[in-house]
Amino acid sequence: MKNQSNPWLTSNLFVLALGMLPAALLIGVLLYFTAWAFAFSFTDLALVGRKSVEWSWVGLQNFERLFTRKGFLDALWTTVIFVFFSAIVGQSVLGFLLAATLRGTRSGIRSVVEVCIMLGWLLPDIVAAFLWSATTSQTGLINALIVVPLGFPPINFINDYALPVVIVANVWKGTAWSYLLFSAALDSVSREVIEAAKVDGATPFQRIWLVMLPIIRPHIATNMLFITIWTFTYFPLIFAMTGGGPGRQTETLAVFLYNQSFARGNLGFGSAISVAMLAIVGVLSIFYLRLLREPK
Amino acid sequence: MESNPTHSRLTAIALTFMAVIWVSPFSWLILNAFNTASTGQLEIPRSVGLDNFAMAISGNAGRQFLNSMLIAAGTATLSVLVGISAAYPLSRLRIPGRNAFLWTLVLLRMLPSAGVLVPLYFAAQRGGLLNQLGVIIALTILNLPFTLLLLKNFFDTVPIELEEAAYVEGATLFQIVTRIVLPMSRAGIAVVWFFSFTGAWNEFLLPLIFARVQDAFPMSVGLYAAFGQQGAINYGFLTAYSIIYAAPAVGVYFLLRRNMNTGFAGVGVKG
């Protein structure tokens, strides 16, 4: 109770409580709405029409539909592929390699590369989607610079390889975050440790794998936690690039949720999807937090 | 990392190559934006001019810029004000379970926002808030858990001895907060403001559902609506519009860059 003996705080408890009031109110609203989102998942509420007013409780029917009807499981699989390749393989590994490489280079190159990567991250989602649609189109940069000069007919990437294209776009957009986090983490590894490993004859690969990685393991877990969850629920980029198509090739859970809730108006079923997503995200978080806590 | 000169030169070349690849998609954007007779193709413009930009800041497009500015600045300022007045007591008073509570809230916010959007939409509809004010309040609510956690962490780093000293000198609570705590956590506040600003500036889903008429669209929805259109697309206009839309988010970052990196290290370490 050390802090509460501070007189400027104890004599102003009323003012302090008053200051917390707006935030408490808004948090209350957030909790209330979240509770409603849960409740909706047990109803057949619709966006428009009769069921938007006269909805009724349908028990676990929405959750049964998740598994019995096509859509959810396919979207889950697409999401797993999207998260694995764009967040874990792409952003995380690339971000780490960049952070490790740039650590030793001159500051000039370092800031140029940094700014280039940051530009992707800072770009609004919709602009990034627009940019990548244009880059991968039949007359776009990749075709004009690589495919056509090599003598092949232009490829319509966004139609023929939709999922790889959105994965690449997301790697391009998101690597900066992992880079910044790993860069800050590697700064906390003391130079002496690295030098000692060098003196002992460790190769660059060994230095990274056996010395740096174990030291920054908590940061890796933190990073994984953040980017997995973000990518898992990431919506605007894919939605603006493909809308989930062609067919359902790029329909991740977030896009599926939007299409069900707002395009088709099945708010009840949509809420069930978001509850299921929350459950998956929760399990993943616990898994990563375990990883974070385990002794080195 | 390498002391070997050929090795480090190879690394430098590889890095430069990578940087070029990274920025190459921008070439199309820039070539088309400055091309007064843009066709959406990747080509060297025959006539260069700012006509597209003039078009992108006038009429409906200019209005959408103002909408975005209002939403982003409004959300960031409201989040920071509400956040500060709650985060200071949270940081200084020993409220049991406050950290667990804040983390629970942050995890709760990991819920895909489309889920909370449904009840938010109904509430806004009933309250007549399907407009910019509604978007600002909704975004502030969604931001608040993260804002509170970050601001509390920054206030925790302000040494309490300074406040004690000020109190002994006869300063009131208001003076202590505005003259000591706030100036000392300036970097943190800047980071939080920046996060909320860019978050709201980029926000797409919420205004897509809340904004019913074209006049109320922020730039994200305006751009989406324009390039989703069938028929003749005015690429010159769209690319110039994209650049104007991207500029503030990029600009604010570079203005606050030093603060950002300090604040960022804090996020990373505390996790």
C-alpha cells in the first residue's frame, strides 16, 4: 500500500475517480457489446428483413452449421495457409534475417533499407491492395519486367495465383513490424557474447542459431503472438484485392465473416464465426504465452 | 557482422537489391500519378503535370480527405484524453488486479472487430450515430484497451519522487500532472497518438459499414469504391488520390520517428 500514502493522491481520490469515469464507461460499453456479440451467435438475427426484428434463439444451431456446411472449414484452412506463409515464414523469418544482417552494416545502408521496408508498413491497407493489384496485373510490373522479356506470355497473377499474391503482398506490408521488434531485441544482446562466440570459432550461422536466437526467445514469442493474431483476423488487404475470390480461393475467416454477416446478412451465423475465431485466437495466445514463460 | 570486405560488399549489394525490390511497386503509382494522360499502364509519361493531384483534392475527393482527417485526429485526440485521465490513476493507485484486467481487455480486443461491429452498428443506428461522430466514438472504444495499457506503462516510468517533491513545494494534483507527468511521458503520448491516428486513418471496415452516403466516406472507403467500379477507371486520379491518402500516415511517422523508436522498444520489451 506504499503508493496510497501519497497525499496528493489520497486527498484527490474523488478527482482521480472522476478522471477514470469516461474510460470506465467506454470499457463498459465495449464489454456490453462483446457480450451481445456472444449472445447473437445463439440467434438467427439477420441484417435486413423480418429476422432483423423478430429474431429468435436457435441454441447451438449456428455452431453446428460451422462444421456441417461448407465454408467455415475451407476458410479456416485458407487462413492457416495465409498465416503460416505470410506471417510466420514471411514476415518473421525475413524480418529477423534483415535485423541480423543490418546490425553489422553501415548506418547509411541501414536507414535506406529501413525506410524502404517502413513504406510498405505505413501505407494504408487499401492503397497497398491497389498497388499490388496493379503490380501483379497482366500489364503490371512483374509481367513487364520479368515474364514478358523472358519470352513468356503475360500471366494474370491475381486470377491464377490469388493466394500466393495476397501472401506476398502481406509479407511486403508487414515485415517492418517484425524487423523493428527483432532489431530492438538484438540491440539487447551484448556485443561481448557475440564476440566470445566468434573467438570460439562459431560460424555466422551458429552465432545466430545457437547464441542470438536463444537469448531473444521471449521477443520471438511476443512477436509470434502479435503477428499471428493480427494476420489471423486481417481483413482489408485481402478483401480489397480479391474480395475472397476467385471462387473462394482467398476467403480467409475474416473475409468469410464479413461476407456472411454483411453481404448475406446472416448476423447470427456471423457472430458464431467470430466466437469460433476468438476461441482459436485464445488457444494460440495461451500456446505462445507458455512458450514465453518456459525457462531458457 | 562480417569483418571480411568482400563479404560485407556482397551483403551491401544484396540489401540494396532487396530495397529496390521493396520499393519497385511504387514506380507504377508515381508514373501514373504524374502522367496527365494516364492509362493505368506501366509506361514513361509523355506529359508530366500535377493535374491529377489538383483533381484529387477538389470536389468529393477533397471532402473525403477532410472526413478522414476529422475521423483520425478526432479519434486520436479523444483516445489520448480519455486514456490519460484514466491511465494516471491506474498507474499510481494500487487497484487490485489492474494489470490482469488490462491484459484481458487487450486480448478481448484481439477478437475480430467484425464481431463487435454488429452490436455497435445496431447501437449507433438507434442512437442516430451512423456518421463521423459515431465512427470516432466507436474507434475510440475499440482503441481504448491498448491505449490504456501503453499509457499506464509510460506513466509507470515517471519517478514518483519528482511528484513528491512538487507536492512538498505546494503543487496541486493538476499542476503535478500537467507540469511533470505529461511532459516526462511526451514520447509515450506521441506514440499512442500516432498509433490511434494511423489506425483511424487506415480504418476501412468500420466506416464502410457506418458511412451510408458518399459525402461521409473517408478516403479508405472512397478509394475502395472508386477502384472497385466497373467501366472507365481514371487511373491518373486514383494514383494521385492514393498518394495523397498515404502521405499523412507516412509523414506523421517520420515526424515522430525518434519518439516512435523509444516507445516501440517499450512495447517490445514489456510485450
